[in-house]
Amino acid sequence: MREPFTQLYLHLVWATWDRMPLIRPDLRQAIYGCIHKQVTKHRCQPLAIGGMDDHVHVLVRFHPMARVSEVVQHAKGASSHLVTQVLDPGGFFKWQGYYGAFTISKQQAPHVRDYILRQEEHHLGGTAIETLERIFHHRDPRPRVRRTVEAPRVRTTSRRIDMDAILALDVDRRISLVTAIWESIAAENPAPRLTDDQRSELQGRIAAHERDPSSAIPAEDALRRLHEKFG
């Protein structure tokens, strides 16, 4: 045996930037083909590639010398370059910076392969696997801290909350309450579909930042200015 015998199977998942629907039908096969080529360059065996318009799944049998981070980095980088420089010059296409990687057994591989190749069917039929499909719902990969808001008792009539009690809270507590509400909405519906105008505006802002990164300011400075202005 000239090489170690291994059975290293990984199910990789990564999403488009901000879960935007960037993997258009006319681009999909070319993107998948590019990912397939990059995986094989690392002496790995791609067993299935599939997904939806905002994320991709890849089942790979890894070579023992291959590094997961490098395989994913090259697959994402090459496919992004293919879209923006060849398939749709001037258009916007970008992957999120992080990814998910799940080890599976050889016995599980056929089932995972079938799941990946039938992504559209699973999503439309409501049979998608929750732990895999929700991994990229939040933009920040760090653990989220649940916020608690101390509020006075609110009077309710027929399940309707008394807005006067909410408005009686001080500004900091109202902001905390609004933040908690937005986070709960994001958890339940984290990938709203953008309108064409919203997508165009986002693409324009990202392009402007890439042309002149110095025009942006750190988040800490933005928060400091807000506190200085509003207290």
C-alpha cells in the first residue's frame, strides 16, 4: 500500500454574502463545475454538489494531506472570480467568509449525497435538515447572547399589549426591547428576499467601499459618534 487508506468524508456547506440569492440558474452549473475542479486539485473526490440560490452543499472524500480550510478557500475564491470576471463581469457575487464542515461515515455518504442532489425538492417540500440549513442564518458566526429586558407589568386586553406601558420605559430599555424583537424576527425569518432596488443599493454601496475602503469608519467610531450626539 503506497498511500494510507482513509475514508474521510466531509459534508461542506457555505452561503452567499448575506444569504443573497446570487446563484442564478444560468450560473449554477458553471459555479458547481468550478468548485468540482478546485476540490479535485487538492486530490480530493467530490461526490455531490448542490444547493439553492443562496447556499451550496458539497460532499467530499478528503485526501489525508488536504486541508479543509484551503479546499474551501480555493473553491470559493475560484468560483467567485469566475462569476465576476468571466460569466457576469461587473455584476456582484460574493460568498460569506465562513463555512460549515460535518464529518460523516461511509455508510452515511449515499444518504447525504442524495440529500445534496435533491436540495430544491427538500426545500420546497419542507424536508430540509434544520441543523444544516440554519447554520448560516446569522451574519455573525460568534455565539449570540440572549438579551433580557426588564419591563414593568403591561396591561393586556384580548391579548393586546398596552403601548403606554412600553412607551413609559426609558430610552435604553426601549432600544433593548426593539433589538430583542429584531433578533427574534431574524431567527425566524433570517433571509428575507430583497427587492431589485434594495439589491441594487447594496451592490452599489459594496462596490463604493471596495473602490475606496478608506471612506468607511470602524464600528467603534460610529458608535462613539452616536453616543456623543445622542447621549
